[in-house]
Amino acid sequence: MFEKKMLACAIRGMGFLGALAAPSLVHAGFVEDSQVSLGMRNFYIDRDFKQSDAPQSRVGSWSQGFDFRAISGYTEGPVQFGLDLSAQYAVRLDGGGGRGPDGIIPFHRSEGEQARDYGRAALTAKMRFSNTEVKLGEHRPKLPVVFLDDSRQLITTYHGLSIESKEIDRLTLTAGRFTEISSRESSGREKMYLFNGPDIRFRSDGLNFGGATYAFTPAFSATYFYGQLEDIYDQHYFGLAHNADLGNGYKLKTDLRYFHNSEDGDAYYGDIDNRSYGALTSLSKNFHSVAVGYQRMLGDNAFPTISGYAPQPFLVNWSTIAFIKPSERSWQLRYDYDFAGVGVPGLKLMTRYLRGTGIDRGALDDNVESERNIFLGYVIQNGPLKGLGIEGRNINVKTRYGADFDENRLITTYTWNF
């Protein structure tokens, strides 16, 4: 059934692209400026829970994914038009019933096993005039109040309308409304809800957002964004970013970020009281980088997240366990190294340690949780396999009142550009 839906969508999209590409309708730029690619990702994940009373000792899967994208150019004229096509598909390779829900492959509870395959396809119509672009359809946003998820197999996407304008020098304005989400383990679309709420009580009719980024200088910028998940929460974001050249090869990057969250409208999930601030600064020279981050949650509630565990990487300590619990204080120490410094370009290491304390869990005191990451990746630089990426990730989580686990991921990626 899914394959038929995807094929039908692709045929409709290609048919429309062909009609637009007729010489009487469109400048050659519509075709000449187009980009067609097929991204492939082989993804293995294994999470091993360490506590003796874990409901399930291990979860994980092995899958092969495909991400086809046909991004058109624009027609000529003062108002220009284009159309994009996206199709994602993944097949489970582990050959058995899998090891329970893993947040990647859809899990059929009635059958007690993961789906054999899943995927989705969508179109995005776009219009451009002057330095303003309007898109209607599927989106992959990277905004402070709504962000895609590219951390597993299929990419989380949103559906609706967005506008981005750069009519004023150094100022970028963004606004839009998303009515549905396609989460990373879903073949379809759904209305959004509060993921870390008590239960799925109600779903919102849409996420409205708007914001601006202004670059005071090439090295210093400020950002404000507002997000409203209707009848669930309001969200305000303020951010400052600064890059300093300290001389002698040293560079210092600093990010300051603040969120204010409260309930909205009918407050489907009750009162929401959360504020957070964070600071992340990194010092780099040549092939080395060291970063230190601090994050604080204030208020009675955890930081609100959207259905499907949509990520919030604008929180400086966002990670596998996120460090977003009520009243939590967290810090991180991170080190990055590019092995081009020893003659191995394409090989990179990232390792970090994060620790959270002061979590409000009622009568449970002395709350502590920690996470350690080691990511090692290599991208082949030359030869017939140029661009092939291989990455291994090891994640270790320890908590005072929660699930301890070791997680290993092995990811292979390659993109064909046609």
C-alpha cells in the first residue's frame, strides 16, 4: 500500500514538473538550477538497558533508508515558481521481529514486532519574489521553535506554510504555520501534541511561528522567535551569538540562549511553567576545539517538546536524554578533533560528558543523571567511493532514578547527485 501511494505521489510530482518545464511556460533555469539527489543511510542501533528491573533488556534495529529529493529551480519573471518532491523509504534488515519499539521503525503492538518497511512522500510548492520566498507543503526547518530530526533513519518533517524574507540588509524574517508532523518513526502525518505531557489528551490544530535574526556585524548576531502550539503552549526564544578571532590561530565562539514557555488557549495539558537559559562557549585552534556549556531549567515543568520527540538543539545541552527535567542544572565538557591535523582528512572525533543535578522529582532527592558520547566518523575523500561516510557512536547514560543504558550506533551514508 505504501509503495503505491509513494509511486502515485512521485508520478503526480514529475508530471507537474514536466508541465512546468515546457518552453512556453518556464525559463531554462527551472530545470538548469534543479538538484536531484538520492541519499542512502544504513543504520544500526542497539540499546542495552543495565538495570535489573528493566521492562525490556534490549531494543534496536538495523535498517536501510533512502531519501530522494528533486529540488527545482524557479521560473522567470518578477514572481517565480517552483516545485520540490521528497520521498523517504526504509526497510528493516535485521530479519526477525526486532527487539521492541526503538523510536526508529514503527512498532505494531498487536503483532509484537517492528514493521518490515515504512516511508512517505510529499510535494512542496514554492514562490519567490525579490528576496522573499514562500513555501507550501513539506518542510525541514531548523528554527529555534521548530526543528527537523535527522538523528535516526527517516527525517522528521512538517507540513504547512513558511515565509522567509531578506529584503532588509542583515535582517532575516521568518514566519509560518505548520498543521501536521511526520515523525521519524511514522509513515504518515498527524496533528501535533505535547510529547512529554501526561498522555495524548488532545492534539493542536497547528504551530504558528515567527521570528527575526539580525547580524549587527559579521561576528555578532541576535535572534528572537515566537512559537505557539495552539491550545498547548506559547514559546519565546532569545539568542545571542558571537565569534571572536583572538589571534595566533585561536577562535572563540559564544552562544547565549533563553526560552520562556507557558500554556496557551484552552491549555489541553494544563499549566506549563518552564524557563531555561544556557551558555555554550568553544575555543578552537587549528584542528582542536574545546567547549563548555551550562544549562538551567526553571519553573514547575519540564521543557515542552512536540510529538515524536521532535528535537530542540537550540538548548545548549540537548542530547539523548536532553537534560530538560524540572529545575535541572546541567553542564557539559566537549572536545572535537579533526584528524586532518595528522594527515587523515575526513576523520573526525567528537566526545563529550554531560551531567545534570537538582532535578525536581518530589520526594525523591539527590537526583543525578549523566551522559557520555563518543562519535567517530570518516568520509572517504578520493576514489570511486568518494563521499561515503562511516560513523560509529557510543552513548552511555546513567541516572539515579531512571533507565541506565549503553547504546551503540553504526551509520553508513552516501548521496548520489544526479
